[in-house]
Amino acid sequence: MIELGKKHGVAVAALVGAREHALAQAQAGVDIIIAAGTEAGGHCGEVSTMVLVPEVVETLRAANIDTSVLAAGGIVTGAQMAAAMAMGAAGAWCGSV
């Protein structure tokens, strides 16, 4: 899927709920990591967005991987978007605003 997306000029994103999954996806070559806390409908696990986002950002930074991270899960307001960015995310992924 990653190769096909890149071949056609489509950015490829991966939805992850754990830092080790973010690392594996970034190493595989995705363009965007969506760190989805359990508030995002529980699709990716049980770690809250407030805990997951900084874990993912720091894990990628420590591995010297420059992949954009979007925060997802429980983000509705501008203040919550700003909080996600304060935790190191490049932005927010809002599914059900």
C-alpha cells in the first residue's frame, strides 16, 4: 500500500495506538503518523491521547525519524488542537467534531 500510494503521489498515513507501532510504520515509510488515543473510539488501543502523543513524538525523535505526527482522539476545540501541538504533534485529526 505504501509503495502504491507513493507511486501515485498520494501521502500515506498510518493510524497507531502505541509508540512501537508508530516506529514500525515510520520505518516502513509512511508519510504521516496518526497517534490515536482511546478517545478516538478505542480503534487503536487503551492509551489516552494525552499520554500517547508525546510518547510517539519522542520515540520518533529518539530514532531520528522526521515523520509528521497528527494527534487524534477527543480533539474538538481549538484549545484542544493547540494542546495537541504543544505536545509535539504537527496538527490534529478530528473524526467526529
